Amino acid sequence: MISVAVKLARRDFALDVAFEGGAGVTGLFGPSGCGKTTVIRAIAGLERPDSGRIALGDRVLYDGAAGVWVAPHRRRIGLVFQDAQLFPHLDVATNLAYGRFFTPKAARRIETAAVVEVLGIGHLMRRRPATLSGGERQRVAIGRALLTSPDLLLMDEPLAALDDQRKLEILPFVERLRDEFAIPIVYVSHSVEEVARLAATVVRLEHGRVSRVGTPAQVLAPTAVASSIGRFEAISVLAGTVARIDPGYGVTFVDHPAGRIVVPGLLPTAGGDVRVAIRATEVTLSLARTDRVSVRTALAGRVIRVDTDHGALALVTLELAGGDRLHAYATRLAVDDLGLDVGDEVQALIKSVSIDERGIPGLRLVAE
Amino acid sequence: MFSAEEWTAILLSLKVGSIATIATLPVAVAVAWVLARRDFPGKSIVDGIVHLPLVLPPVVTGYGLLLLFGRRGVLGAFLADHLGLVFSFRWTGAALAAGVMGFPLMVRAIRLSFEAIDTRVEQAAATLGAAPLWVFATVTVPLALRGIVAGAVLAFAKALGEFGATITFVSNIPGQTQTIPSAIYALTQTPGGEAGALKLSLVAVAIALAALVASELSVRRARGGATA
């Protein structure tokens, strides 16, 4: 349990945040320059706040009023930098061993072999960082931090420097270490998909302040037409179960109370719970029930809210059967042409879906 | 091939250069680190003082050393009385002069290599549990190694060539303070000394070249292993 309350002013930037993170992944989410990185640097002890308090469980790491300051090397907090920051003069094996060397024997609960296996870096041990790909470097950096058996793992946009293919390569590893090593993680990202996929709690930062805290479904949903969440980032999170796999067509059917969601790609296990993230820009609303369109996923719902301003867009919020909320962006013209209003029963046609395959290894983010 | 006096000068030069380099290296590393990583009031003044020997006439530096470290100098009297360390008209004085003259070159090279290190690599080491001294020994110094080697070689070469400050501070005493440049100077002032002066000049060229090549090789080796 990490509790953070810090104030800090720099020449062109002020930070004033307070939040708590529990077990699992706490996502620190927000646009570039909102102070995410500064917050985790303060937690790691690399940035000294002007005032406030940082505590990990019952260990106080910083208390401005009481004059408490624990140096970074005594905090037992792992930090994975955006660009790995491996030691260029040491090979992978020595990079991995570095933090372990400084960890007291009694505190070493994470074994090298397990980390190497989970991260798939066994074949890299004799290589120098300069010869590794970006994804390999990031995995080694994660392993290096893990092997100090930290009480908390901080990850500062660990995937930001990677291309999409490499992101898909790393995300399952982050999920596995979340589930297998049971270390609380504070995960910084400006990617709504990463946060929706990994986080139990999301803390949204804007201009150096916490603007929202909650589950991904709460925090990442749009609140108004001109939402503080960017239009293309606003998502709805639906919970479903894997119903059937169709290897012939290469698709998986996910059951949701409001209908069946077709996901391209094969989920390995039927019957498992999955979280589905749907961008509000990927939802089409239809008054008629139709299967004569190419979109295969149609969820039934009732309009509970229509937000418009004087701009071109409207934000329509549906309540689906089962109670999940689904957000859709449409033009104001379309809303008026269809005469959409609160209480209308509609079909939500969903073009693309991304999946959080918690507990289902080997699956990839998919979009139709 | 060489006369006994010439051999003495060559060996003395190597000794003076080595001792000057080895003794100033830790100080130069510390000063370079402070200048590269710390901000404090008066930093530009410290920086200026470090660089003074580079821009002053060497004779002025030598005279300054004579005032400070001579028998009656403030520091010289103290060191002679309490530590038995005498600089004036001894080879130790030649080493001191050489060290002071090479110091700015050494600091410059090392400072640049410290500044080239991404401090986040050091911060990564700290988050992995390394105390500041461990970070310095296991990350900072290895990553700055080529600059440290280059600085040391540069200072060694400078020490071998140092003349003005040396002759002003400790004179030109064969067997005590007569290094290669002083010996060459003495030979050129002596009728029939041209051959000896030429021989010693060639020796100076050979040592300087060897030092430069050695530095180049070590830099290249370090670069091969330490690029990000």
C-alpha cells in the first residue's frame, strides 16, 4: 500500500497530488507533461518534494513536516525507466545481478531463474545492452528491478519507446509479473489501452493535479462531449466471459449480457473472464436491428444520456443489459436525424475491440 | 648510445611524469566530478583557478610555486617541518610543478566524460540499492574511464614536456631536477652539445608519440565496450 501526498514547484511546473495505491497495478494516467514521471521519481526518491508525505505500508519514506527523507538506495523500490537505462558497460547477466547484490540475503524472495523464465531473457545473458533490441532491453530492465525483490515496482511508460509489435511483446510479461510475483505496481502511461488492460485503480493526472480516481471503466469513460479524456482515448470497459472459439474463422465469441462480442483472434481458454475495452469512437448506433452490415458485434442498450454542445459532436451514453455503461460518439447531425433521445432502445454496433486477457497468456490485443 | 647524464635525465623525466600523474589523478577526478555534477556559489572561480596554469606564463606558475612551496614559503615551510616533505630543488618539486601544469588538462578531459554520462543510469543504480560511493565506483568511473585515461595520458605528456615552471621552481640540477627538456636546454647552451640535444629531442618525440598511441588505443577499447 503506497500513499502519496506531495507538493512540488519547479520553474515552469507545479505538482500537487495525493492518492493511494493498493495491491495489483495502480495506473497513473494522463497527457504528456501532467507530472506522471515526477510523481514516480518522487516515490523512488530521485526528486525531492517541497512538502508532503510518502509512505509504503508503515514505512515512511518522506515526510516534509517531520524532516524524514529516505535515500533512494534504501527505499527498496524498483524503477523501470522509459528507456531501460541498463548499464552499458555490463552484460545482461551482470545487469540482472547488480541489484540483487545490494539486496540483503533475507530480503531476496524473487529468484533469478523465475524472472529469467517469465521474461524470456535466458538466451541474452552474455550480451551487452548495445546489442539488444528495444523490447529485449526493456525486459532486462524489468528483470533487473524485480531481482531486488522490491516492495513496490514503479514503471515509467515502459512501453512508450517501443513500436506496437514490441508493446505486444512486453505487455503479457507485465501481466505475468503482476500476477505471479504479487508485487504492487505503479504503472505510468498515457496509453488508455495499457491502463485499461493492466490497472485495478486508475489515477488520472492533469496539469499536476489528480483529476479522477477509480476503476478503469470509471476514469477512462468520457464525461462530456469535450471531455478531458481525448475523444480518441475515451473508452468503455465491459466484463464478459469467453463463450466459444471458432478456429475455422479465427475468432472468439465473448458473452456479455447485452449480446455476443466477436473478437478476432483465438483466446486459448473458454469460460474465462475477460475485460473488453471499446473506444467511444468505434461505436455506431442503430435504431433498427440488422445483421446486414459487416459489423458482427451488436449490443442492445438504452440511451440514458445525450450530451451535446454547439460543436459537431454528441456523446451518447447507453446502459446495456447487465448494467455496464457504453459510450459512443456520434455527430450532432446524426443524433437529430435519428431523433435519439433518453429512453430510446438502440443497437450499438462495435467495429473494433481490445481485450484485457487477464489470466489468459499468449493472447494479443486485437482490432478487427 | 646515451651518456650517463642523458640516461639520468630520461629516467628522471619518466619518474617525475609518472609520480605527477598518479598523485594528481585522484584529485583531478574529485575536482572534475564536483565541477560536472555540483552547483555551488563561486563555481566559476574554482573553475578559473583550476585552469590558471593553462593560461598563465609557466614562469609565473613556477614563481608562484616557489613562493608557496619554497623553503620559506607558507606551505613549503609547514610541509618541511611537519612531514619532512621538501620540494625546493628536489625531484619532488619537479613532480609538483609537472603535476600542477598537467592538472587543468586532466580535469578538463575527465569532466567532459562525467558530463557525457546520463545521470539516469546512476539513478537506476541508486534505485537498485547502490549507495552513492558504490554508484560512483561501479557506474560513474567505468563509464568515464576513457576520459580518465585520456586525461592521465595528456597530463603525463604535459609533465614530460614541462620546462618553464620546473626550471623557475627547482632550477636545473643534473640528477635532481634536470628532466629531458632542461637537459636539452642545457645541451643547447653548451658548445658541442647539439648531438646530445638532438638525441634527447628524439627521445621526447618517441615518448610523446607512445603516450598518444596508448591513449588512443585505450579510448578505442573503452568505446567498444561502453556505448549505449
